[in-house]
Amino acid sequence: MARYEVAPTKTNLLRLKRDSAFAREGYELLEQKREILIGELFALMDRATKTQGSVNERLKEAYSALENAVLRMGRYRVARLAGAANIKTDISIRTRRIMGVEVPIISAEVEDKPPYFSPADTSFWTDETVQQFKEVLKLLGTLAETTISVINLTREVKKTVRRVNALEKIALPDYEDTLKFITDALEEMERETFYTMKQVKARLEKRRRKRGG
């Protein structure tokens, strides 16, 4: 709405007051949404950071176990045992909403069907390697969930901030200025009308006195 580009009438004044109240209510709701989204975003960022740390730690332990297995059994035997592993990963993706924003719920389930090699052909470190990498797979599902959620919420926060700023810095001041313009114009018109009526009354009174005299 361009400032002052309305006729200064009581009808427009009432309409703009309703529109202004509606815009004010929308602004307050968007402010609340922004605060909630930012709180959720910070919580998810903290969770993502912790999950990334857990993934890094698990990967470090998994690769350490793999190195020990290779040192004790040789690269060829470890590679042969890896090819015999009967492990399946099932990834399920659902969604939930945070203040209207769709975020994923990702879970990675590891189906393990041992034994896939003879105990005589293996060692503690091969079992440890398998277990550590299984844990890494599960954590990667959580990491993907939090990372995508952070991205989606960040976009929504930016969009909400733009809307809040547009209302706060443009729309609401325009309404206030336009309402003031119309109110001032109507008051001025009332003063002019009152003055005119007063002049008319004085002239009529003057004529009446002349006729009476």
C-alpha cells in the first residue's frame, strides 16, 4: 500500500484500521514463529554437532580396529572375510513438522546375520571392525536427519525474518502514517465545516435581526 494514496474518508479510515490491526496481529504471530524456529534451530545445530562428533569418534575406532585386523590377518584375508559378510542396511524416512516446516525422521537399521565365516578364520579385531562400522551407519542416519532439518529450518527462519522486517519497517509504518494522514485530514475538514457552519449561522442571524428591525 502506497502511503497517502487513499481518499481521506471515514470509510477508508475504518477499513485501514481493520487492515492495520490484522497486519499487527500477523506481525506478532510471525515474531513468535521466528523465536520458536530459532530455538528449534539452535537445538538441532547442537544435536548435529554432537552427532558429528560421535560419527568422527566411531569412524576413528572403526578404522583403528580395521588396521589391527589387517596387521594380524593380512589384507587379503580381511578382504575375503569382508566379501562374505551378510549385513543389510534398511533406511526408513518419515517426516514431521516444526511450525509448518517439514523435517525428516531418518533411521538406519542394520540387519546382521552371523556367522558369515568360520571362527578359525577370524579374530577379535574383525568382529570389532564390523560392530564399529554398524554403529557408524546408525549414526549417519541421525546425522543426515539433523543436517537436513537444520537446512530446512534455516531457510524458513530467513523467510520469516524477511516477512517480519517487511511488516515492521514498511507495512506497519505505512499504515500508521496513512491513518495519521486521514485522521488529520478529517479533523481539518471538520474544523472547516464547523467554521463554515458558524459563518452561515452568523449571517442568517444577522439577516434575521435586520428583518426584525
